[in-house]
Amino acid sequence: LNEACLMLEEGHDNAAQIDAIACKAFRIALVPFGLMNLTGPPNALHSTDYHAEQLETPRYNGAGNLRELVSDNRMWEIEEDASYSDEQYEVISRRLYGVVFGVAAQIVDEGVCSMEDVDRGAKVGLRWARGPFELMNKVGVQSSFEMAKEYQSLCQYVDGKSSWSIPDFFFKQAEND
């Protein structure tokens, strides 16, 4: 959710386009901005900030536009033109895949749960057609790893360290592919 906010903040299209691309890329109905409007932007902001603090991952801090939206007590504008070009689809889907693949690998790397549990959670809890690891296998582990590397390159550096790093687990998976 936060990465979708960051893309919008950076000038990538509009919320409706990002939602439409997420819908197609992940085959999901609960798209980022639509989901935030459904559950309430304050919940999304609290969640991102809490995860940033608990996981000591500055990249997860709530985006500025999400903070502004909450401060103004507004919802996301999702009724805009949702059409997009192939190029827009490629840029946005790769970035969303990169963060999802990286975070899924991080969950396994930290021993929170198994790959199967991550997939099951996404499919049951979020109603995804495929879990993150099933998607990685579909697009190829090496391609998935490259997308996560692209995502990492976007993360700011603090004291010479990236605010998000690719987990060791993912390196090992890519080496074995």
C-alpha cells in the first residue's frame, strides 16, 4: 500500500491507474488505493509507521501524501481515468512485484513463516489468485530477484546503509534458480 502511495507521490500516473495495474498484475480485486479507502487511510498510515518502527525499516514509513490525506480527513481519488499504456504497466507492475517479492522473502528469511504460509496468507487473507512465491515461480525466480534489486535501488540510504535490503534468503533462491 505504501509503495503505491510513494509511486503516486513521485508522479507515476494516478491512483486509478496504479490500482488497475495492480489488479491485472496480481489478479486481485482489493487494489491498493481502493483497499485503503475501504479500511480507512488512517489504518494504512498507522500500519506503515508501525511496521517501519517494529522492523526498523525506514522504507516502510508512511508516504507524505498518505499523511496529508489523513490530516485532511480525505479519501483517495480513485474515479479517475484508469487506462494505461504498456510502458506504464511495465514500470508500475515491476515495482509492485519488486516490493512484494522482497517483503515475502523477508518474512521467510526472518523465520516468521514458511513460503507456503506466505502464499496461503495472501490467497486466503487477501484473496489473491496466487501467493507471492507462486508468482515468483511464474515470472521466474531470477526475474523476481531482479525486480527486488530494482526496488532496493529506490530505497534511500541512511548512514551508508539502504533503508531496505534484499534478504539473504532471496539471494540463495536466485543462486539456485
